[in-house]
Amino acid sequence: MKAKVYVTLKSGVLDPQGQAVGRTLGKLGYEGVKGVRIGKYVEIELEGHDPKHAEEEVTKMCNELIANTVMENFRVEID
């Protein structure tokens, strides 16, 4: 199985990297860009066949290491 984890900054958390990318896109002529937020994407290969158990384990991984839950949200998908 494969777990896909999407990590994004919580609303209201400043994103200087996203702001820099947004400004640069404007300088490159992309006028329609209203804002940019930068996040993380993580793939985890898992053994086993129980998607529910896999999601629980990956959620624990995110809470303990992958995401900073003070500043970030995460979403887990199991394939």
C-alpha cells in the first residue's frame, strides 16, 4: 500500500516562501495569481493490507514527526 500525505500551513500562518513565489510569478507576467501557499507532499510505502490500520499508523506518524500540528494541517490518503 501507499500512503499519500498532504501537509499545508494552517490559515493565518504566514508563508514567506509562498509570498516570494507569488511576487516572482507577478514579475514574470502572471497577473492573475492572487496568492500562493507552499506545502509538502510525502509518499510512504507500507506493508500490509488493512487500509484502516494503515491510515491510523500514518496519522500517528504525521502527529509525531511529519507535520508540525501547531502550524500545519495534514490529510492522509491510502492507495
